[in-house]
Amino acid sequence: MTGSEASRRTREICQTAPIVPVLVVKDAAKARPLAEALVAGGLPVLEVTLRTPAALDVIREMSGVTGGIVGAGTLVTSQDVRAAKEAGATFGVSPGATDELLAACEAEDLPLLPGAATATEAMRLLVRGYDMMKFFPAEASGGAPALKAIGAPLPQISFCPTGGVSLSNAPSYLGLSNVVCAGGSWVAPGDAVEAGDWARIETLAKEASAL
């Protein structure tokens, strides 16, 4: 898989819904009902971050949910890539990008949404064929105004801003011409997941999917 092929696929995935839930799940037993609630609420693209020991099992469970498109977030090493692919992830997301990580994803045919926070980082990825990226950390990097400014000289690159994105500020990102979708964790708050309050999560997902 080339960089351009990877971006073609991640762009298709990002166009599925305006918000991609960024999920940190500690208990694999909650994975399936959580995914079902989000999909029912209109958010089928799910990014499971590799930040917990249960993450790979969570990906395995969510991969069996009808209508879900499950990816692995926080990919950092080539080992992460192989493990995520084996667990059933259909795409990957990374906070940044290294040559090793890009090569691993290309070798494993795992479409990657690589992270970039500056024009230089974005240009380096563009040279390799990537034109669909994650803008991270979005708010800490200047928010929507910064992303709009980066887009002026680089209109061929599209982004999924993640990091500090919320229901209140998501519209400022989604209104930009270089933004396809945004990633956010607010649609699956930890207390709701812990309590198994799937109805609340479905409601939050419906609200987000209407943005």
C-alpha cells in the first residue's frame, strides 16, 4: 500500500460521519455494547486508542459489530501496527509520523491517518503521498485558526483535527474547507462507559452525528 492509496482509504472512512469517537476503553466486556451504541447513534467509525492493556481485545470485540468501522489509535511503533492489524483494525491513527511507522503500515496494508501539527510535518507526509492527515493536538496547536492558516498554502491536504475537540468547538473545525471530520472523546465519557449507560452514549452520538 502506498501513501496515496492509504490516504484515499482514510479519506473515504473520514467522510462517513462528521465525528470519529476517540475511545479509551479499560474493560473489553464493555466494547461491544459501546460500539453498538455509537453505531446506532450514527457514528460508525471508531478509533480505539492503544492506551490500555485491554485495547487489542476491545478492537477484536468491536470488529464484530455490524456497521462498525474499527481502527487503532495511538500507533507509535511497527509492533503496534502488526498487533492492531492482527486484532482486526481496518485503519490506523497516529499522533505523529516516523518513517518506520509509515513503512510498517504500508507493508501491512493498514491505511494510516498520520498526525501532523505543522506545515513542515504536513509537507513531509505529502511528499510521501499522504494528503489526509490528523491535526494533533488540535486545540494546543492553535485550534481552528491555525488549521485554517495551514490550509491556505496547502489546499491539497485535508485533516481530521483531534485533541481538545468538543461539541461546542467542533463546528468551528467542521466549517473549514480542509477539514473532513473531527475526532473527539466527549461522545463516550468515561463515567457513562463505566456505568454502562449506553442510552446516554447513543444520545451523545446522535447529537454529534448531526453536526
